[in-house]
Amino acid sequence: MGKTTAETIKEITRNHLEKGNGLLLGQCVTAVGWIGGTVPDCTGIVEIPMTDIAAPGFAVGCALMGRRPIFVIRYQGFMWYNCSSLVNYAAKSKAVWGVPVPIFIRSIGMEGNGIGHTASSSIHSIFMHSPGMPVAAPMTPGEYKNVWDHFMKNDDPIYVSEHRRSFTIDREMEDEFVEDADITVFAISASRLNLLEAKEILKTNGVKLNIVHSLWLKPFQPSERALESLKKSKMGLVIDSDYEITGASRSIAYELMHQTGKPVHALGLEDRVCGVAPHLENITPPAEKIIRSIQSLLSQKK
Amino acid sequence: MRSATLGQIPGLPQEFGNDFARELFRRGNFARHFELKVKEAYDKKIFSIPIYLSLGSEFNSAALSLSFPDCLIFGQHRCHSLYLNYGGKPEELRDELLGLPSGCSGGMSGSNAIQGRDIKMFGHSGLMGEQIPIAVGAALASSKRTLAICGDASVEEDYIYPSLGFTATRKLPVLFVCEDNDLSILTKTEVRRNWSPVDVARSLGIPAVDITDDPWLIAHHTKQMSKNLPGFINIRTVRVLWHAGVGTDGLPEWDRYEWIRGQLAYLGLGNEMEAMDRENKGKTDLLWEKQLQKR
């Protein structure tokens, strides 16, 4: 068994803080579970006060001084108030002043378990809207390393849409292509796990599907093989852990349609407020919903 | 509370000496002439962007640049004088206002977000007060002396209190300066709040003073606070021209420039002062000659 994603994050972080003169800033990062076991006990950790307005500015200042900070937000929904200096300063500084502000933004998605309408869910789509900031949603150890290497080789701030469900993953997830596929599904974040569950049931129901695991949301650069496979299948579908309306799933579906000429649909969170009670939650489309959606799309096509 | 003499200490010009007075005047006077040329250019409709002039407060940053040199600088709009007094290239500021590639931000930032990379002055995004936590982060990461300037309106922003608190907790080397002209665009401070940022800073354990814009007084407190940062200075200052643009709402509350001229004359530097004034005017005339001739 290889390292988990959490162990990989921890190792990368330790190396950056101890050997790379880096910093890690966040609220309560050294409390309870040290953010799912992703934060090492070492120098370079800055416990910041409970300020979601000023804190991103602290990270920007650290980046201006060349410290390449890791900025941790424990609940991705809290990005609504953390985003201003990241979007308006970090992402734009290179274009406006020629001064890069490289920040590795660990924005951790959680959902379910009654965490409510603000803390719940992933909101990477709003960051895709901002120029100057690549957006990635790594789930596996290898993907995390890929994103980190990109960060260290470049000087942009990166929005890393993590998901708590990735922390225990200890394997890589390869794209899957089949002959005469009915549908090519591009999956993002935790929806990838749900899609893999759905796949087995769909297969038994005679549905052939291609699966493309989408790591980089912006820039979105699908492989030639993924595009060719989509062209050969009847249709495409993009599924995501963020809201569907004006979200990554619809945006990427639009791009894919233009690139391939195939109809591509989107499936993300519903356009409704999430509640705390289990039956009121609004979470990543579960396997059953993905199955229903794909079967419905294919039946309409017939 | 607000007055032209708030906190003044007699004898400071003599204590600082003539060399300080000469350099103070040379810097502040140049910034003033530069701004007067910008006003002239604005009146001739040379600019196509909003312009935020620092006329009236140009000697605040002249004093800071002398008493708090070699620092990281974070300001916001109305910072032309800050840029110039700390040694930013006037040609690059002129070109920035004109939207030219040779501007200090290549025309991307305009008047309100200027930077000076040579002088470690960082740009501002336009979100009022945002420069304060960024300054604090820079001080945290570098341990370098840092100047964080805002106005009496932006000091009310949500960014400020946690930044002051974090600075106090970490004992970071930051000098906070609030240039308090008593106006948020046109809304007076008393309409907006009943508290003082000086009290806030003090309550967090940061030494703080509330003073008028006497440049010797600014230099005095800056030097004192530099020995054991962080510190906070609220400077009661005067805005001669509008928040944006070059209009006026009548005579300013006080004329600090004339008062400074009087101090130099009292120090026996009257003739030198006039010579510097002519020299600076000549320099800024030359700097803007081409642009103003076009109209």
C-alpha cells in the first residue's frame, strides 16, 4: 500500500517548511486532527487569528517576500470571505505590477454530516472566474504531487480544491476508455469516487462509459485521447462537487462541446440551499443519482 | 481634538537641525510641485483616468521618508507624494498617470495603485485598507521594517483590527500611519464612527499617538517608535483637493505648507528654501513640458 493523499500532503509540506523556507498559515491548523493529518509538526507553521478578512492578506504579504506560503482554509465554503485578497491581489499582481504572488491555497471541501449551508461543499467555480489563478482538484497522491510541482515551477497562486474524501486515497486513478462507449464522463473532485461506484452498476445494466478524471479545471486541457473518445461516444457528461449552475461542470461541458461537436451535459450540486438534516443536504451527486442521470440522458438520445 | 497644533512639541525644528529641514523641504516641495503639474495637466484634460492627488499631505511622507527610511512600503490611493518622497522615479509616475508602458506599472495601475519596485513600494488593489494585512504579512515573513499607511476611512475597514492585533501578538516591526483628513470622500469622521483608531491600537498594546501634520512632530514620534515597533501614528492632516480630481471645497482648514516655510525662514534657511523651490519647479516644469505643450 502506498502513501495516502494526506500523508503525501504532509510530506510535501514538511519538506517545504523545513527545507524550502516556506510558511504555512491557517486557523487552528495544529488543533485536534491537524487537518486530517495533513499538517506536520515542524517549524514554519503560523497559527493566524480568526480573521477571514485579513488572513489572506497576511498570506499575500508572505508571498511578496518570497516565502511561497501554503494558505489553508479548513472549510471551502469559508472561501466566500477569504477570497478578496486572493482574487484581487494575489491573482492580479503579476499582470498589474509584474510582481508574482505565489500562494498554494489549500481549500478543503467537506460536505454532509450536518455541517450546514455555509461550510459545506466545494466552490472552486468562483475561482475559475478570476484571471491569474490556475485551479486544480487533486484527489490522489500523484495528482497532489503534480499540482505541487506545478506550483513550485511557476509563480502563480494556485487554488487547490481539496476534498476531505481524498485524504485516505492511496492509489492513482487512471482514465478508462472502452470500445463503442455510450458516454464519456469527465469527473471532478469527489464526484470521481461516486462515478467509480456508479460504473459497476451501469456496466451490469449494459452501459458502456469512458471515464476521464479531471485534475486541472483551469486551464482545462483534456488529453487528445479523451477528446477522441468523446467524439466516438454518443455524448458527454461532466460531473462535479460544486454547484452546476454557472459552475465548473457547465463551463467545461461548454468547452468540450465546442471542441468535439458532441452534446455534453453537466451534473453538479442542485440550485438550492443545503440543510443540516440528512434529507436536506445538497452534496456531490451520489452514485445513484449519476446512474439515473446517465440512464435518462441515454434514453432520451434513443 | 482635531487641530493644526495637536500634540505639537516646541523647539523640534531646532532640535532636528538645518540639514534635516533642508532635506525635508527639498523632498516635500518637489512632491508639491509635481502634484501642481498633475493638476495643471488634469485641468488641460490630459488624463483619461481618475487622479488622486496628495496635495496638502506631501510633507507627511517627506517626514516619514527621513525618519523611517529603508523599509517596505504599503500605501493606497493619494500616495503620489509617498512614492516621490521615498525616491520613486518621477518620470515613471508621470508615465503611469499617462497610461504609458514606461509607467511604474506599465499603465496597469494608474493613480490609485502605484508601485515603486526600486523603493520597495508595493502596489494596491483598490480595496481600501487591504494593504494593511499585506504589510503585516510581509513583515512577518521578512522581519523587515514595514510602513503601512491608510486613511481615516480605510482604518475603519475589517482588515485593520485583526491586522493590528496580529502585529501586536507577534511584535512585528510595522509602523502604522493613518493620514486622517477627517473625510471619507465627503463624509466626516464624526458621522461614521465614535471611536478613535489610536484607542484601538493602544487597547491592543500598540503604542499610538494622535498628532497634527507638523513634519518635525511626525519625525519625532517615528524615531521614538522605531526603537520598539510596532507603533501607530494618527496624523491629522488636510486635503487641499477633492478625493478624486482637482476641485476644492473652499479653503483648507490650515495651510501646513506656509507654516513649514515659516519654520525654515526662522531657521535662517529662507534663501536656500527659495532656491530649492525654484529648482524643484524647474525640474517639474521640465518633466511635464512635453505633455503640457501638446495641449
